[in-house]
Amino acid sequence: MSHQPVSLLQVLIELPYTLVQTCIYSVIVYAMMGFKWTVAKFFWNLFFMYFTLLYFTFCGMMAIGLTQNPNVASIVSAAFHATWNLFSGFLIPQTVS
């Protein structure tokens, strides 16, 4: 049996689920960060956050598929996530001038 239909369905089911998560998360975080409430800026934030959460999710799914068990996949995913967070700019505080 081929695994392609199952893998495709796993990817497709994550799209609406991640979109719901992104909408809830973006409204809360956008308000907490004190960003200017304009439609264009909010949707750009929503766009980037959606695809960021998607590639984190898909990286975890790929790690599960490529490693022999979930424990090893968790270690591999944690290393990638830590590296992405380190270089994403989220950990660098904004300077006040």
C-alpha cells in the first residue's frame, strides 16, 4: 500500500486547523504587542504567522516520517525549532531610542 494518500491527507488536515490556531493567536498577540490596528498590517501579521506555524508543524511531521521512533523525532524537531527561534528575531528585544 502506498503512503502518499495518507501523507497528503495529513498535510491537508493541518491547513484549516493551523488557520484557526493562527487566527486566535494573532488576535491575542497583536493586541498584546501594541501594534497599530490597521487591516493591512494585521493581515500581514496573520499571513506570516500562519506560514510560520505551518512550517513548524510540517517539520515535525517530516521528522516523524524520517526517524525510527517519536522519541528521536522529538529530539530532531527540538533542535530545529531552537535554531529557528534563535535566528528568527523573536528573542531580540526592541531597542528604545
